[in-house]
Amino acid sequence: MTKKVFVVGSTGRVATELIKDLVKADIDVKAGARHPERVVKNEHVEAVKIDLHDSVENIAKLMQGMDAVYFVAGSRGRDLLQTDAMGAVKVMQAAEKDGIKRFIMLSSLYALEPEKWEEVLSIIPSSETRDEFTNYNIAKFFADTYLVSNTNLDYTILQPSNLSEEAGTGRISINDQRKSSSNPIADVAQTLADILNYDNTIHQVILMSSGDEPIDEALASI
Ligand SMILES: NC(=O)c1ccc[n+]([C@@H]2O[C@H](COP(=O)([O-])OP(=O)(O)OC[C@H]3O[C@@H](n4cnc5c(N)ncnc54)[C@H](OP(=O)(O)O)[C@@H]3O)[C@@H](O)[C@H]2O)c1
């Protein structure tokens, strides 16, 4: 039977590529977005309205019957508490309410390791101030920690560093941040899509950057 997945944040840069990759893999997508009319159009994509300020009950109603949930939303620093932090938690609670086990989370590098945030500060875009970056990390730390410690979900957390709009290479590096500090969005999206095929990624936090290994081989090796 065709798998059905829910994507939260479906008009985003990563989400738009992710949805195309999922459809290519014969997966039906229910695409949750604040502006559903802006979701990429495809016969296997049903766009629905979701706002992360909504209640857990309303979010759960939208996600009923799905095989997996992707959280790829984010507020670009404008609404960290209600979107990146509590919004993510509410989606996790809604998934559990619906009996959906598989949960794939787009996070950011070292979100669960505050002692390494100084290291990342050296490679972030200069437009971001130290406080903005730390506030963002705190929101992601809160969401990732809740997922790992307070849910029974079959989660995978993907933590890339800087997203870039360069062309994807189909090759990545996993759990080794020495090679590169950037990630083409296309590669992040393809990695997220492929994670669904690899049950060995369940209960794993995966650090990624661009690299030399084909995405499938990198995931299979976890
Ligand atoms: N930028 C980086 O270098 C970087 C690095 C590592 C990880 N990440 C993570 O990757 C995520 C996705 O990146 P991206 O570039 O694809 O982000 P993006 O283009 O800004 O997309 C974010 C999506 O979240 C949605 N959203 C925001 N607030 C919402 C709310 N209250 N309710 C529902 N949807 C909401 C946005 O919808 P609207 O269009 O309606 O605003 C948009 O669809 C980021 O949020 C971040 O957590 C980013």
C-alpha cells in the first residue's frame, strides 16, 4: 500500500524539495502549511492549512491516518517559542495522539550539545548575532530533547549545519563535521526522504554535512 506522510512547514525551502523527493519515491504527501496555496502542486500532494499556534487536538485531526510525520518548519528566529520549540512539541503530541510512530525531525547541528554551540558560531552567516543564534539553538534543544526524552515516537533527528542553495551532489558525510560546514538544501531534503527507508535510523540523532558518500550508503551504514 502507498505510504502517506504529513509534512509540517510545507512551503519552506527544504520542504519543497522534500515533497518532490517523497512523491518521486511513490509516497503520498499531506502538506501542512500556513499558506496551502503556495505548496508545490502535484496529484500526490494534498495541501492543508496548519498553523503551529493551533491546539494539539486540531493538529492531530489533520494528521490522522498518516504513516509518518516530518517536521521541517521554522520561524527564522521570528517566533522561536511558539513555532520552533512548542510548535514542534505539539506536533509530536499530536502524532502520539493519532498513534503515528514514525517522526522525522529536521533540527540543526549540535542542537542537543550546548557545549559545542561556540564552535558553530564560528561558521554561521555573519548576519546572525550571537544572541539570535543562541536563542534559535535553545528552541531546537528544547524540541529535540522533548522528542528524545518525553515521547515514545520512532524518531530520527537530522542535524545539518548551514543550508546552502548550491546544487545538490547526492553525497553527504554523516557524524563527521570535519569535511564541510555546509549542506545543499537538495541533499538535506533527499536525506530526509531516504531516512524513511532506513529503520536503522530510528532513535538516532544524525549530524550531516556535504561529503563523499552516496546518501543511501551513508544511511545504510548507521
Ligand atoms: N538556515 C539554515 O542554515 C539551517 C541550518 C540547519 C537547520 N535548519 C532548519 O531547517 C528548517 C527549514 O529550513 P528552510 O530554509 O526550509 O526554512 P524556511 O524556508 O524558512 O521554511 C520554514 C517553513 O516553516 C513554516 N512556518 C513558520 N512558522 C509557522 C507556523 N507558525 N505554523 C506553520 N508553519 C510555519 C513557514 O511557513 P510560511 O511560509 O507561512 O512562513 C515555512 O513553510 C529551519 O527552520 C531550521 O530549523 C536551518
